[in-house]
Amino acid sequence: MTPISRGFRGRRDASADPSRVPPGQYVTGDFPVLSAGPTPHTQLADWSFAIQGEVDEPRTWTWDEFRALPSENLTTDIHCVTKWSKLDTVWTGASVDTLLDGVDTSAEYVTAWSDGGYTTNLPLEDLTGGRAWVAFAYDDEPLDPEHGGPARLLVPHLYFWKSAKWVRGLELKLEDEPGFWETYGYHNYGDPWREQRYWGD
Ligand SMILES: Nc1nc2c(c(=O)[nH]1)N[C@H]1C(S)=C(S)[C@@H](COP(=O)(O)O)O[C@H]1N2
Ligand SMILES: [Mo]
């Protein structure tokens, strides 16, 4: 290794702005895969996305309809409860605001559900206001199946288990209901800045 590349790597690490790293987290350049089960391989022709539950009328999009929605590019930091954080990750997706446009609801909670049976729960307000996306590309490439492709929820301000891979819909609810990891003892809300890893944190 040349001194130049050593110096470059050193500066890069030293310059990881500590104010961007939540308590108890370390920064990684890798993109670990964390899945509770096998990777589903849903064909795009069979894929749809649904907004259902406590809504005036349910909405669904086929893959082509979903991809025709306005999408956004964003660069953001992600934080996994197993303590890795990854800075400046680059995504493309439809914002949940776009998906909820025109939806009339009195719901305050959402359960995101996925192919394979994974669920996670969030307050509806955490999915709105430009804070959540259904992402279909990572680093300008179609999202890798292991990372949730064809599309995953992306809610970067909460621990990454809230970003459901292979997401297929949002169920809007009047009452909160713990999802998969929340039932197994992960925190119900999961704010990395308050280190809400487990129930009781
Ligand atoms: N459907 C589904 N989504 C999921 C998971 C999962 O097991 N199944 N794991 C969660 C957890 S704990 C994390 S940290 C991230 C991992 O995403 P990655 O594999 O792309 O790093 O996905 C989250 N979304
Ligand atoms: Mo995780």
C-alpha cells in the first residue's frame, strides 16, 4: 500500500464527523446483509404495492405504475441496531408522501409488511414529511435482492430494522401493533440518537 492511500484512508476515517454517528455506533464502509429469513424473489410482474387498512379507499400500484411515480435521489446515513452505521448511502425511491397523496385517513400508526412475512410498525408521522421512501435503487443500480430489492422501505432516521426489505404495502391503523423484531424485544420506536435498541431503553 502506498503512503498516499494510507494517508487518504486515515484522513477519511478521522474526518467521519462524530456528530453524524449516534451513540454506541461505529462507521463501516461495508454494506452488511441482515435478514431474518430467506431472500424472496418476487417477479416484477407479480409485484404490487398497497396502501390499505384505515383509508378512504385502498390503493395499489403495479411495478410499472409504481416506477412511473415521481422519484427522488437521496444521500443519507443508516444505523443498524447491531451497531454499524453507514454514511452517505445513495438511494432512489418514491417518497411515502407521494404514495399517501390524496389518501384520507384517521390512522396514526402503520405496519409495513413484506414478502416473506416480515412486518415493522411505525407512527404514521414518521413516514411523512419527506422522511421515508420506498426505495428501488441503491448507488444508481437496481436494489440488490439481498438488500430488499425490488423495493424496500427506507426510514433512515430510525434504526434500520424499521426499513422493511421486500416491502409490499403499508397497513394504516388506529392502534399501534408491534412488528416482527418489536415483538422479539426490540424497541417499539427505535430512535438511534436516543439509543432505543430494546424495550425499556
Ligand atoms: N423483510 C425484512 N426486512 C428487514 C429485515 C428482515 O429480516 N426482513 N431486517 C431488518 C434489519 S434488522 C436490518 S439491520 C436491515 C438490514 O438491511 P440490509 O440487509 O440491506 O443491510 O433490514 C431490515 N429490514
Ligand atoms: Mo438490524
